[in-house]
Amino acid sequence: MKIMTIYAHPADTITNCGGTLAQHAQRGDEVVALILSHGGRIHANKYAEEWRKDAPDDAVAAAGLDAIVANKKDELDRAAKIIGIDRIITLDHEDTYATVHEDVVEEIAEHLAAEQPEIVIADHPRSPAYFDAHSVATGMALAALARAGTYLRNLDGRDEVPVRQVFLTGLPVYNLDALSLNGVRNDCYVDITGVVGTKLAAMDQFVSQGYHGVFARKLVESYNGEAGRAAGVNFAEAFVRLYNETHQHLPVTEAALATDPLTRHIAYSSVNLRGTYPVR
């Protein structure tokens, strides 16, 4: 199986679904990450903080966009190797876009046609009224999926794209039942407890953003910890499925059948993240 992630910035793939990707890579699935922007202006902590020093390092403080982008790509390459991502495709667009761009939609569609993934992962377009870079990136990705789905070999010289499912990340709604908030919630969780150290090690590579060390552990503790609470495990990554799914029988997972509702809150609180994976 091939998975393709489509995110706005270099670190987004790791923070949103790095644990899930690590587990798929471990079982031999192919993982391709498509990054729309170079990320040079987003979370440039290393460079902004240098200016605050009494005696800033000129090589850091005066770094140009090319140097900043090259450093971020190096961080992403290291993180991708840790996770097991097979290939990174960087489109290197400016990360200041605020609306959908037709040329980028076509560019994404062409990569979808070339890669032919069964699964696509992207950010959840959280609000139709508020367009940040993540929502816009997903808007372009969904438009590209629709466009790539209409390709015909006799008209376009390439086959249509057989994407079976799209998983959307980043919806901050962890209600345990479908009746809460009229059904607005994540509907699929992946237990990443076994690879949480791998995700932390990958996040530790993003030093220029300040995503390493204490922040990485705080993010996983809060973000993946709360998703884990909803899933009944220590740490999880949460997804919303774009398409309905068809089964031969009612789908109840092995994890759901094996869970003891009386004691699961104790079981999913058993990992001391900072003790097991200390900041070095």
C-alpha cells in the first residue's frame, strides 16, 4: 500500500501523523510526503531569537531565505529518515499564500497521478470561514484529488488516481460518542504508543522551529495524549475519514473487544513520557 501526505509546511507531516507513518513504514508500506511550501517564514524561531541576544551570531541573525530553507529541508530529511518516509517532494512555494491557487492544484494533481497512492493524509479544513495556510493547503489537495480523478489515458496520457480513502488530521474534537456536537468528531484513531519515541526523535530534528526537546514532549503529552484518552490507549493520532467505508459485517475492532471499560483509564495512563524519553 502507498500513503501520500499533503501538508503545507515541512514539519506538519511529522507532528500530525508521524507515529502512524512510522508504523506503516515498519510493516513495509510506501510513504511519500508532499510539502507545498518551503516553510522559510513559518516558526523561524532560531533566527528571530538570535536577534534578541546582546551579541547575536551574524551567520544566524543575517541568514537569508535560501539558508533558512536549506536548513529546514535538512531537518525534514533527518526526521523523514527516522520515521521511515521513503520520499519527500517539496514544491517550495512561498508560505504566505492565503487563497487557493489553480496552478498549485494542478501541480498537486500531477504528483497524485504520478504516485498513484491508495491513501492520502492531509490537514482537516477546520473552518470554512477562516483560511490559514493549513486549511488552504487541504482545499488545494481536495481540489487536486477531484481533478486527478477525472484524468483519462486517452485524453490526458495518464490514468485516473485510485485513492481509496482520505484521512484528515488536526480536528481538535475528541468526543467519545457520535451524538456529541451533532457528530462533529474524529472517527478513527491509531495507537502510536509503541512508536511514540520514534515520533519524538523525529520532532527533535526541528530545532530551528523550537519544536524539539520540551515542546515535542509537551505536544505529544497533550495532543496525542488526549487523542489516546479518547481511544483508550496511552498515545494516539486522530483522523476523520473523508469517504464512507463499506464492510461485509459491522466493523468492531479487536482493540474495542479486548478493552476493559472499567480499567482502561488506568491502562492508558501508564507511560511516563518524559521519564522514558528525556530531553537530551
